[in-house]
Amino acid sequence: MSVNLDGNLSIDDLVTVARYGEEVNLGKEVEERVKRNRETLEGLVSSSEDPIYGVTTGFGDLVKEEIPRRDLQQLQVNLIRSHSAGVGEPLPDEVVRGIIALRANSLGMGYSGIRYRVVETLAELLNENVVPYVPKKGSLGASGDLIPLAHVASVLIGEGKATYGGELISGEEALKRAGIERLELQEKEGLALINGTQAMASEICLALFDGGKLLRYADIVGGMSTFMVGGNFSQYDSAIYDLRPYEGQKVVAKNFRALTGYDPEEYHPRNVQDPYSIRCIPQVHGSVRTALEHGEEIIRTEINSVTDNPLIFDDTDRVISGGNFHGEPVALAADYVKMALSELGSISERRMNRLVHPDLNGDLPDFLAKKPGTDSGLMMAQYTSAALASENKNLSFPSSTDSIPVSGDQEDHVSMGMNGANNLRQVVENVRDILAVELIGSCQAQEYNDFDLTPPLEKLYGRVREEIPPIGDDRELASLIDKAAKLLSDDELLEEFAREFGIA
């Protein structure tokens, strides 16, 4: 079953195409509106004496330069070549596939004045799995993600580099092997291919998808830690959250009641009050849920928007220049989400600290070691957690508060959204590893507590022990953290927790 690129994409649709290689489809409606819009632009170019930005003029501060008609097609090719200026490691294949899908989705809405063949070729790249080589650095998120999108477009014209069949080759050779005809760009098409927010939007979509899973796992892992340190489960009583009724907090508290088996009629706490990293989990995790929901709302709008410039309106035969390419909406969303997820990692590291701390973990052995002193146990795993939590604090500095004018000050305020998106992706990876450490620690604590676990926690413990045995004598921990991190990417286990125990 293919995904339609018709202006109605969901985040899940994008992930299905970008990560799992689902084929895409362009419907008849897309073809008709793109062709109709192209006819309008061609009529305007041939009949209008007024300059049309990026079609009969130069770009950026070169808007004042009018281009002779004989050079209009060369103008578009030169644009792609000059803007392919990225540096650094390449973006992951899934991010690049997401970029292509989102650009095709936006162009297919029919306001960019391009030929239908351009959208078709983007879809062919996806369906034949030709993945352009796109350096991760260079975008200002201002006139869209000009540089990364130019690296994608360079492959469409048989230039640049791309991966095909697992091999990095020239763009020309990749098209040839895939049986895709290279584009001969016409008026407006180079500009349309690179004027958009699709690079940052692709990264943010994938990060939101993964962050949403980690948020649900954070409740489950945090529930195990709470159980292991003898937490006071009455702090998750629904009566508390009726008085401060943020929906995210209420959901988390409900999850914790299910995880811990809390029953107000029968429960007798072991202690009066827990530290904040235990007591305030609903407030912190719930706030992160709110932030991710806001990010999802923004990105759903963005991925189904027209972010090109200028725009062609065939119903009124007008060309209008504007600023829909500016990345501020998604830049701010990326900053908000990465700060929120950083907090998810921060509170997890504090829970891990309590599990291993000799003065804070009750009757558990120091650092959860079999023979404290001879063995270091999980002491160094908490070091790793602390290092990642600290890195996240630096990555979470809001990228959108910075701006450097470019293009002769024609583009004098930029969003820096791609920097925020890159940092967001790293924050997600770090949080996964932080939670992996806590997961190992909370299950190791059970080796010394031997509690009667609730059904959901018993399920979690059993699933972990399928991959990670109890730690006896000291051993190398990196591989265990990696296994735990992979478990925290397991969709099926989350579905089982939702179906069997109502964990949302």
C-alpha cells in the first residue's frame, strides 16, 4: 500500500516513507493542479513585462538583476550548482528520503509553477531508493533549507552524489542505474526545488516520532525505578491532578497508577515523601508530553504547506512574492521540543543516581555492585548518563534566538532552524541512551530487592532479561546499554503495554 503525496501527509506517513521505504503515489488531482499552475506561469512569462522574482530576475540581493530570456533555463541550473555548498557529515538516508517526500508533497499542491515531471521525478527517487548525498550543515532555515535542498536537486539534474544499491556514486550514474531520466530544468523549477523548509521538517518529524516513543517508555522505566526505591505511590493519586488539570500530567499519573498497582483504599506507603525525581514524574513527564503535542501540531501544518516563493495563483493569474519559506515556526518548535526532551533525560539521570548512590538507595548495595569495592557495579553507567544529560543542556540552547544577515542584507533575519533540528535529533539519541541506563539500573535493583512486581513491571523485567542478564561480577557495560537502547525502540512492546495495561 503506497502513501499519497497529495497535501495530506501525517507524521506517521512521513516516517513510513522515510524510514521504512514505503512507496509513494501521486494522484490525478496532483497532476491536474500542477499542470494547470504551470500553464499559468508560462502565460505570465510570455506576456508580462513586469519582472518575476527568481524567474526573470536573479536571487536574493541579485533580485535587481533582470535576466535575458535566453538565459532563463541556465539561471535555474546555476542556482542548483551555486547553492550546493553544504559541509560536514551526510544526513542519514531516512532524513533525506523524508526531505524528498515532503518537497514532492508541497510542490504537488500546485502553486510553484513547475512542470508535473519535476514532482514525478522526486517520487521516482523515493520509489527507486536513490538517496542524494546531503551534507548536514549549511542551512540557515531562512529562504528555506536552500543548501540541503540544492544537494537533493543536484541529483535530479544528473549532478552531485547519491547512494544507490548501497553504493555512493555520482548522481548521473545513480539515475542511470535506477532508470530515471534526468531533469532539464525550465523557468522557476530550480528555485521551486530549493525554496522550502523540508530539511528541518524531515528531521523534526522523525525526532517527534522517536521522542513520542521514548516519552511512553520513560513512564514505564520510571515506574520500575519508583518501585525499586520504595516510592510513595499516593503521589500519583488522581485527586491531586484534578486540582491542576494539565492533560499530560493526568495521563502520566494514570500510567503510574497502573504500573505500581496503586489502590487508595488499600495502599500504605513505606515513606512519607519522595524526592522530586520520583514524586514529580507526572509534572515533568506530563509537561514534556504537552511540548511534543505542540511540536506535532506545528509540524503537521508545516509538512502540508506551500513554502515556495514566489507563488503562482492560477485562479487570478497573479505571481506573489512572500516569505512562506522562513523557518521560524518550525525553528521555535524544534527548540521547544529539544528543551522538553532534554528534561526527560535530566530527570531520568537523577533517578539513576538514586538507584546507585550509596547514601540514597536504601538497602540496595552501593552502585548496585555484587561486591562493592571489588566491583564498581553500575557506577560508570551513571557517569555516561550524566555526560549525556550535560550534553543535552548545551544542545538545548535555543538555535532560533540567533540570526546572521546574509545575501547583502536582503535576507537579514534567519531562523537557524536546521541547527535546531540537527540538535534535536542528537538530543533524542542521547535521551534514549540515558533511559537505557536507567532501565538497566532499575532491573538490576530487582536482583537485590526481589519484590513481587506488578504485572506490567514483571513484563518489563522479563523482556529486559531476554536480552540482558543480571550483572554479577563487573563486566563491559557499553554493549548492555546498546541492547537496552534498542529495546526502547521496540514498537511492539509499547503496543503490548497499551493493550494489556492501558499504558498511554
